[in-house]
Amino acid sequence: MIVDAQSLIRELIDWFDRWPLNAAASRDAWRMTQAVHPYEHLFSPITINRLELKNRLIMGPMGNLAMVEPSGRPSEAMVAYFAERARGGVGLIMTGLVPTSPDIDPSVLPRDGAAWFPRINGVRSVLAGWRDLAERVHAHGAPIFIQLTAGLGRVGSPECVRARWRLPVSASWNPNFYVPPVPCRRLSDRAVRRIVRDIGQAAADAQECGLDGVHLHGHEGYLLEQFANTAFNRRRFGRYADWQALGLDAVSEIRRRCGQAYPIAYRIDLSLALRETYGDRLEREPELRRFQQERSVAMSLAYIRALVAAGVDMIDVDLGCYENWWLPHPPGPMPPGAYLRVARCVRDYLAAEAVTSGAGLPVAVAAVGKLGYPDLAEGALRDGNCDMVMLARPLLADPHWPRKAFAGRVADITPCIGDHEACLKEIVEGGHLQCAVNPRTGFETVYPADPPPAAKSKRIAVVGAGPAGITAACLAAARGHHVSLFERADRIGGWLRAGSVPVIKFDVANYLTHLERRVGQAMHMHGLVRHLSTAVTAETLRTGGFDAVICCTGSMPIRPAMAETAAIPSVLATDLLLAPALAAGAREVVVVGGGDVGCETAHLLAFEYGKQVTIVEQSCALMASTSTANRGYLLHALERQGVTLLTAARVDRISAGGVEIVRNKSPTVPAPGAVWRPILPRNIPSPFIRRPDVVEERISLRADLVVFAVGMTPDARLYHACVSTQVADEICNIGDSFQVGTVAAATRAGYVTALAL
């Protein structure tokens, strides 16, 4: 069984990369459907230790960073954020991570000492905030666990060296993830014993504040995992040379301080999957090779058994760490139900070994990883893959996912699109949690749950039915305005229509379907008037007698001059996505531009149409502005499929034989497929990063089609015409026609604009 479990990791990693090769036929399996409603298993109760949960849906930990007061007390924004999810009907809530030992791990505190993470440190004013949080969540009938972390360790910000003159820490001398030349010092056994005491004290404080249990943060390569995984823990002497010791000591200390009836959950990765992800690169690459001796699946299963013996009641399990960050944070292109087989592996092992919790109950195993599809989640429970289902990002997109699923209103659920732009990336870059498709996430205290009726009903024209225009039009109509929505295409969605075509963009396709339904509801319930295949001008808007005009006319793809004179067929990526048949006669394709659109188009061509594809990018990195998880997944999959990735390269000319490029071949140019290396935000300087040397060479690439994906530019022509002729008293320009950006920016702009009318 254990040998099979190790081979399971290899099978999964291969499946994650290659599933789109055979997925097109089964794409409908991952729609937001309700074919198996009523969801009897999802909404059946379960007992964890002595705590009965009303259903089997858990809100997974999604960072509550930058949602606290300077003291670390939960802010009203944090309380409202969790209360909204409790109101939505989830059975159990997990907070985001709460460091217990900021005096030991310097990376969790900024230079001024003010809290970025929440604290639970025995200070009465701070504890009062936790009491408020527990009471507000309980008022909606949901229990809440606090997620405690020993610290960040080597995956914390190395800025603590400059800000606090202290090195980051780890189990052994390990390189910092973000800046590998910065060493992370080995913690002494004395310091680790202090961490154990701090975890016990934090758990006791949480219990006293009314929080219902503890969730230990033991996965993904954070400090607890750095001790509990032999990839990072290379200690030879002392108590904590035993890689299981910190986790077991922490659980035992919580039991000692909180008693036998207090629920304890533990988050673990079954495997880091570094060997399966990178193969022999694990020996060759300096940043990876010291992590070769990772914990095996057999060791993980034995560790889980020991954790249960020490007092753990519930396990949730995934794969991966920071070096393959898309695994613990599966992005949109990864398949739904990614880790159901991982959860089943753990559940079967515990059953075969007759392992029960200290309360004499089966250990609850929660499945994680892209389970925000109600039919799939119900099936996971019915098939015995898991005991509970953990949803994180789906509850950012729609806090009322549970209530809507229970009532059989799955079509009303706002689906997550998995782009990570407003959640994971926002946190990494120093912001607080938000959501691309839900403008209220993280702003529950700013924007009302029920927008008030308009003080005066106005005639409003919204031009452009992309995310910004649809959000603005539907909300304005719901508030009592008379709204006309104009779209020059024959279908709503804007560039989401092109972005939903590749099979890996099924989440965007779900969202597009949801937007179409939302517009239909606004037409039926609030009198929204929709005009498709209708191009408007400033003059037609003037004659319409509108009080306000909202321009959401989007962006235009940039067409390079060489596209007009190319000696071989050329096409814009956006046109190709809308009409893939344009590539039907091509065998070898060069994609010029390595941003999101270029790489997703290359993926479509290589995986779904079997083309030989080369990506040419002028800068030194592909998808440089994309979330690390999404970027890592796509580039890793492209490389494994044989797509040639060329960076620091520019197109010189396009001839009848193909594309001639000039490329910097210097070894100082980062390898485009080295996705274990993060791209630092531009505002964080590193003395260890220098400009690459320039050693140019000319290369001829064979091609019978060139695809240009070199960016977009705002299309604000209508807005400027409306302003110059003053077609209405109020004229707004939002979304991509104001500034080319993300779905999150467009959705928020539409929401805020409609709320202000």
C-alpha cells in the first residue's frame, strides 16, 4: 500500500501537467451544475472530538493579513469578513495563520513592530478582539478554529535583515526562499521549546476567548514543516533532530493546556513532490539540491498516525511547498478535485490501521483543492474519498455558496476563477485579502451587504458588457435606475469570451455563464435593457437623453507593424482564441509575447491542437506580473509538453522561412523554466540581483504561423468623444478603457461606480 501511495504522487504530478491533452471531451463535468442535488452528504452533521458541526463544509484558511490593528487585535474588517462567511452557512471556519512566536521568527514583524499578522498574545485588549470575532461567528451558527503557526522561517520575507538586523530562521541552515543568498539560521533547541510553549499558550488563550478549536499550520514549507520534513531538517543532535518532535510536542502541549475535549486539526502535505516535479534537476540546480531528502509518503503516513496518537482529531492534506507553489495553491488551470486521491490515501491508511482519535471517533479527513463545484464536492463524500470538504477561494467569491447549494440554487453561486490576482498575489505584494469576482471580499465594513435604493432614479447608459460594464449595469438597475447596457458584439463578456476558450480556462467559462445569467436576471427583475450587436457613438448617446454614461469599452490588442508585412500568416492571439480554426493549417507556430495571453494561447495550441510552439519574450521572464502559483503551473506544463521558451529575445524580421530573432544567450539570463525561483516585487530591492550580461546571437525559427500577444491598450475613444460633446451630466470611464488591468480591478470599478450613482 505504501509503495502504491508513493507512486500516486508521480501519477498526480503527471496528471496535473498533462490533463488538458484529453480533457476537452469531459469539460462539462466541471460546470457549476446540480445534477445530484439534494446534497445529502454535504449537509449531514459530523462530530470532531465533542464538537458537532451542522454540515461538512469547512472554510479553509485564507490569510487575514493586514486586517488587524497595530497591536495585532482582529480589526472590525477581519471580524466582518469571517462573520459574512458564517452567515453564508458554512459548517466550520478556519482563520488564516496566526504566528505564535514573533520574538523568535523576525520575518513576521515589519520594521515598525506593528502587526501585519493577527496576534493572540495574552494582552487583554487583543483577546477582546478574538472574543468579538468568536461571538459574531457563533451568532450565525458556525464554530471557528484558530490556525496557529510556529512561524514562516525560510519562506518569510528576508527584509528582516535590513529592517531588524536579524537573519530569518529555520530548522537547519537553509537558504531564504525569496533571496537564496540570505541564510536562515538554525534555531536552538531552547528556542524551539519556547515555540512549543507559545503554541500551548496561544491555544489556551483561544479557548478562553471562545474559539472552538486549533488548526496547526504544518504544511507548505512553513516553519513547522521545516522541522517536520527531512528536506529542511538536517539536524544531527538534540531533541529536534527527530523531525517529528516539534509537531508532536506542539500537539501534546495543546492537549496539556486545553484538555482532551478541545478539537485539534492539522494541515499537512503528504509529499513536497519535489522529486516528482523536477526529476534530476533536484541534483543539478543549486536552489533545489539541498532539499533532495524530503519526507516520503510512508513517513508522512506514519507521522499522521503519531499526530493522532498525540491528540489530533482532524487532518486536511495536500501536496507541495514554495518551490512548486502551484501545488499547495492550485490555480485555475489545474483540474478540479486535484487532491481527492491524496485525501483517499490518508483516509484508507487510517482505516486500515484502525486509527481513531482520542475521543474514540474516526479521524476526520478533509479534502482540499478546487472543490468549489457542488456536484463534485457531494460526490467526493458519497464515494468515500473524504469526510469533509474544505473550500477557501470559493467562499471568497461567494460567501453564501453553502446556502445556495443547499437550496438548489447552484446557478446563482458566483464561481471562483482561480486567477489568484486579488487573493494570493495581493497578500504577497503587501495588501489584504480581496476577490476578483466579489468586490465586497475584504471590504465588508465598507460596502453594504444590501446596497441601498437610489435616492433618485436616473437614466443610465452603460457601454461595454465586460466585467466592469455588467457589474455596473446590474447593480445600478437593482438600485432602481433605468439602465441600458450596450454591447457591440453578439454576446456579453468582453475579453472574457476569448479568455474562456482554452480548456484550462473552464473556471472563466463558468464565470462567463454566471454573468450571462446575472444580466438575464437583471432584465427580468429590474428592467435592465440589453442591446447586443449595437455599436454606439457619442451622438446616439446624446439623443438618448441619459443622465449618466458609463464607458466600459475595454481595450484593444496592440498590432505590431511587422504583423502587416509578415511574409507568412500572422494573427493576433485574441483573434486566434476567438477563432482557433485560424491555426488549422499551421504545424509550427511562434508566439510573440510571453505574458498571460501569449502563454495561454501557446498552451491551447500545444495541448489541444498538437502544434509545435515556440514562445519569444523580449524581457528576461515569462508571465512576470502573474501570481507565482499560476505562473509556475503554466510554465512547468508548457516545458513538459515540449514548448520552447525563449526569453531576452526580440523579433528582428519575419521572412518566408520563419522568424528571425536576436537573443541574449548569456548564462546570466535566468532560465525561463526555473519556476522554483520567485520574481520579487519591483519595490523590494535585492543587492544579489544584477542586470544580465549581453551576449547576443541570431536564431532562425521555422514557422508557418506567427501569433502576436504583445499587450493591450485602453480604448477610451468613446469616453473622450462623450466628454468633448458633453453627452450627459455624469460621464465615467472604468475598466480596461481607463487602465488595462485585471478582472478584479474591472469588477470593483463597476461596483463602486454603480454604488455612487
